Amino acid sequence: MSNTAIKVENLSKSYRLHHQVERYPTFRDTLVRGVTYPWRRFCQLSGHLVEDSDETFWALNDVSFEVSTGEVVGIIGRNGAGKSTLLKILSRITEPTSGRAILNGRIASLLEVGTGFHPELTGRENIYLNGAILGMKRVEIARQFDAIVDFAEVEKFLDTPVKHYSSGMYVRLAFAVAAHLEPEILIVDEVLAVGDIAFQRKCLGKMQQFAHNSGRTVLFVSHNLASLRALCTRGILLQQGRLVFSDTIDSAVQAYLNTLEEQSTGDLSRITARGGKGRIRLRSITIKSEGRTSNTVSSGSPVRFEFAMTGNLPNLSCGFTIYDQLGHPIAAFDSRKHGCDDRTDEPDATTLSCELDELFLVPGRYRINTAVLGDGELQDHVEAAVFITVESGMVRGRPSQSDGAYGKVLIPHRWIAESPEPIESECR
């Protein structure tokens, strides 16, 4: 029997993007297009005509790698790097444009909330449906049924149609089914982020048991670098649809961090991998501290984060999250939850700033993800928009020397030493 669980050879996937100009067609336009349609269609099929508004986007481009049986591999990359497209092809949800993927063994995939569930069926019925899709016999599903229900913690809702489930209940049941029906290959996307912290830990423990104790193969996509390092033995880094690095998980994580820093300059106009509707775009992030502009600041110093953007919409707001090097969120700031002394409602504002009187971070390297909302919708989201270096400084008169081994936040505090009061005794 082959020791290769997954073999990917020159895998590519392209999509045709059609950029339509928004305008109302005239009667003449409609008449001309109707008359010329047969000729234009013939030219398109023969490859002699491509509409000016069409663009080919390569979500994956000539990707090749192998995964051995029992290996736990993390797929790393920025949003839009091709991670989800790769997993969909391996799960037989999407057909590749070229190349091939060979998988040896039964596959269970957890890619999106509710994938493979029928909304009108109950949780009980969906367990048996998913098992049948995986090729399990009814007796095999019945043998694992109680363990699935116990893990998912949905016993009270087992006979309720899953369309009434919350996203968290969906994820718990979907993961429980995928992990307990004994596939040889388990494919898990970032979907676990929907669950609560306790459930995420439970899932990571189950995947460790699944891979390390039973010798099964796991492909895991996550932006939580600490989880990837704890679970995976190898990492594959994707960048703009191409495989650019494959090595041990520690080396892959470091390569990913290096690429993030190389692309992060504070000038956000150069970053193409971003989300949102796009009616507002972040243009730059400027960090100011103690009268100077710099991405290096000191613990305990005042800091001002300035977010400049193009465009404007009603109900404009900005938020950002500070992460450590392993992807742990340290602190989040949201202008929608500002205090009564803040001013963020200027109708023509194109810059929003957040001021911190003191920066309570231990010395180290941090990255910032940021987002802008307008008119009630996400307009822009940039991952690793900027990096900051925090140096040792003075926090409330005390030097910040912590290396972060026991935390990342310096909380002002005081120690008080008191002598016990003397105990009076009476001799009789």
C-alpha cells in the first residue's frame, strides 16, 4: 500500500471575471447585439474573441506537493492566497482547470458552516446522511452515534431541523460527524473560528488524537499560527495562488511572517489581497508617538494611530486588532464603541485616529489587522496592514523588561507589604 495520502500535480484553477459597465442599454444596443450574437458566439468558442471586460483570475497556479499518510499539514497564506480553493478541489467540490489531485483514502471535509447538511432534516437525520455520503454503512454510523452527539453537545436539539440551529451548533455537529466517522483524510478550513474558545480547544484536541494516535492524515487551514504550530508537523505556504514554501511548520510560519512584513509598509494602496465592498479603501496607517512618526514605540508611551482612507459613506467607522507574532489577538479597538469624549461623527472625515494615553504592551513585535465599515457594511479589510515594534520603556515609573513569556500586556499595579498587628495577650 502506498505511503502517500495526497498527491497534487501541477494543479491550477482559473476563473473568468466579468467587469460589467453599469448603464442602461438603448434599443439600438439591444438590436445590434441580437443581430451580431451568432458571430460573436462563434468567435468566442473558437478563441478569436475575448470581451474587453473579461479578465482571467488564477486562484491556483501550477501547485504541486505530496502529503504522506499520517502527516498533519497546515496550509498557510493571506486571504486570497488560494487556500480554500485548494481544499475545495481536494474535497471534490470544485473541478481544477488543469492538473490533478490523487487522494488515497476516504475523505471528510469541514469547509463551510453547514456544508453537506440538508436544512430540512433533523440533526439525527443529517448524521446518517453525512455518514452515507462518506461511504459508511448504517451499522458503522450507529456505532459512533452516541459519541458524535456527546461531542457536539446538541442532544436537546437532535430531532430539530438544522435550519433552526445557530452557526455554533452547525459547526459542533459538522465537526463531530467528520471526526468520528473514521475517514482516512480529514480536511478542515478556518470554519472552526465560528465556535467558542472551549469548543475550539476541544476540536484541536480531537484532531491531535485523530492524527497522532490513529495515523490518519489532516490538512488544516487557520490564521491562528499558535494552533498550527501545536497541531501540524509541516507547513505549506501559498502566495497569490502559487506554492512558495514547504517545510517544517516552524519554518513555514516564519516564512509567512517574513512575507507579511515585506508587504507591509503602511502604504495600503499597494495591497491587493483585501476584503469588503470597496466603496471606501484604507490608504495609509501612520503611527505617532512622543512627537515623531515611527513604527517603533516604547512601552508606556502615548501612541496615536491615524487611518487615512479614500471615499466616504454614512456611519463611517474604523476598527483594528493588535496581534502578537503567533496570531494571538492582544487588544481590539472599534470607533463604534467610543466614549462620550470622542469625536468620530464628522460628516466629511477621511481620517480616523485612535489615541492611547499609554501603551501597555511588553517589548516585542506586533501586527495590526484593520477594517473600515460604512453605510452598515464592511467596506475594507486588510490583514497585517502594518507591523509595530515595542521597545522597553517606563510604565508608571517602572521599566518594562518582560519578555512576554507570561503575557503581552503590562497592567499597572502596586505591591503593598504590611506587618501583622501585634497580638495582645494577658497573663493570668
